[in-house]
Amino acid sequence: MKQKLLDTFKEKYGYDTGVNVYFAPGRVNLIGEHTDYNGGHVFPCALTIGTYAAAALREDRKLRFYSMNFEEQGITETSLDELTTDIKLGWTDYPRGIMWAFEGRGLKITKGMDIVIYGNIPNGSGLSSSASLEVLTGYMLSDLFGLNVSNKDLALIGQYSENNFNGCKCGIMDQFASAMGKKDNAIFLDCNTLEYEYAPVKLEDARIVVTNSMVKHSLVTSAYNDRRNESAEALRCLQTVLDIKSLGEINEAEFEANKHVIENEIARKRGKHAVYENQRTIKAVAALKNNDIVTFGKLMNESHDSLKNDYETSCEECDILAETARTIDGVIGSRITGGGFGGCTVSIVRNDAVEIFKEKIALVYKEKTGITPEFYVVDIGDGPHKL
Ligand code: GLA
């Protein structure tokens, strides 16, 4: 992979001295969906697929970007003086946003750069291709300019940039999972405090299978931002009777005892999901620690149902994938993962059932939707690094 990036760099920019190659992973979230911005817990893991960059410093302030995933767009040329939110330049807004956020924090970017990007996360799959590009850029800048930014700060800068440069009010999960990833471990993160713990994912006779629905419904960003507002409304109502700062602070019983103060039915459903999903995540991690994978799977299924019925961020295609998965022997649990409205499901499948799983899901899904899904039997990888 390194050579492929170096070759492309030479071909596009005509030189090959002073070029460094970096990688940052995508992520899959095992459980804890739409809980991050509600002050709850999440349980994602970094993948071995992600985004790569080959980059070299220039002597002027010019920035040149080339993506091997968008070859038809050619080289985008801009400069450090054009790092403003009112200039929009397609996919380069992600790396440009990180440079802008570095500058905003007083982390000086003093020279221009030539950059080649390549990602092997399927686009729009909900496996955090954007967060991996953000963390990758931060890691690269920190190294090229000797800034020693911690991986935790890379996650925070990534989220800040996505919120304020790219306009998606995402939580911290994706950037944190990418920046803090650890091979064979998932990250149990308390998004209220950013305290975290690595939990080994020892599935022994099972694998994590990601199924790509191959659909991404429109208005994802606006629907996502709506969910944030609706759960914020649930919180505001509960705060009239409870002394809390986030939905992550209460359990199911406290929610049930006070939910009547949330008059708007939609907000009540959103609040319910946020509270119950957070508790499910805490229980799921405890189950995994006890090697009780069956309970873990059951909680994954409940998570999907809650995202479908109460949070309404699933979609028909992902419901078919998750619900068909449950009918297959050897499937421990299955749910939609990530922001929703399309993208992927994540399933835990016994080794000897993986082939049957793929066959049966592909058949049923194609029959019902006309679409051929993709499957990725994934491994849990490390955070960003230099190659
Ligand atoms: C997207 C966001 C995350 C998180 C998930 C839902 O991936 O970027 O912050 O909110 O959706 O769990």
C-alpha cells in the first residue's frame, strides 16, 4: 500500500523526496448508537481498513490534494490562506477543516503541502471514512510540523472541525475510535467525561461481519442534526424535574418515572432510546467481560429495534439485513451501525455460519430490494500510524 501511494505521489507531483506515508483507521460501533452526544457510553472499535496519505512539505503556502478515490477530480489546488469556512472544495474540506482547526488552536501550519489520499473504506458505508480522514490529517500535521498533539486531542480537533467547518453536529465517537484504536480491543468510552477503557474482543469461535446495504438515504446530515435537537428537547423537559446535565445520567427506571414531563411524543421516544441504549451498552460490555456473548448479541438486537422504532434512524434496507440475520443459526446478534439512514449492519456470527450468513442475506436482500449487498469480515486494528 505504501508503495502504491508513493508511486502515485511521484506520478502526480513529479518528485519523491521528503514524502511520508500515514494511515488512520475507520471504525465499527458494536453497540451504543446515538448515545455519544447524549452524554452516554459507546463501544466502537477501529478497523484495519481506513485512509492513507502520502504527504510532503512545500516551501510556499500552496496546498495540493489528490485522491486516488476521486481520480476524475484531478488535483485540487488551494492555499493555507484560503482555509475559511466559506470556501468549499468538496472532499478536501475534511483535511482543510483540520488545518483550519489546528490554526484556531494556535498549532501553526507554516508551510504548504502536496498530499495524496487513498481510502479503502467503502464510501458512505457508515464506517467513518470522514473521521478517519480527519484523524489522518491531524496525525500527519502533528508529525510534519513536530506539534506533538495527543491522539485524544486529534479526536477532539476532528470533531470540532466536522462540527464547525463541515456543518455536521456529530458526537465524539468516530474520531475517538479512529484516534485511540487498539488491535483486538473495543473502546468503552464514557462520552460525558471522555474516560475510556479498552475491552478485549475475544470472540473465539465467532467473527464480526459488516454488511453494507449499499444505500445512503438523502438528508442524512439534516436528519442527524434533527435527532440531536429532539433528544436535547427530551433532556430540557426532564431537567424541569431532575438535576441532570445529560440523558446518560439516568437509568431506565428514572426515565420511566419522569417521562410524562416530555410532552412531545417524538422527543419522548428519542429520549427513551438515548437512556435505554446507554444502559444496554453498559450491560453489553459487562456481558462481554464475562464471556457472555449470547447476552451481548441479545442487547445488539434490542439496540437495532430501538433505533428502528424509537430513534427512527434505521431504514427499510437495514431492517431487512438485521432481521434476516436473526433468522440464521449461528448469528449471535445483528444491528444497524453508525449514524444510520442506510450504511451497514454489524453482526456477530459463529465461524461455521459465516458462509451461510453471506449466502442467505444476499439472497433475501436481493429478492426484497434488488440490491446486492457487500460483506466485510473485519479485524480490529490500531489507531493512526506512520508507515
Ligand atoms: C455518527 C456520528 C457519531 C455518532 C453516530 C451515532 O457516526 O459521527 O458521533 O453520533 O453517528 O451513534
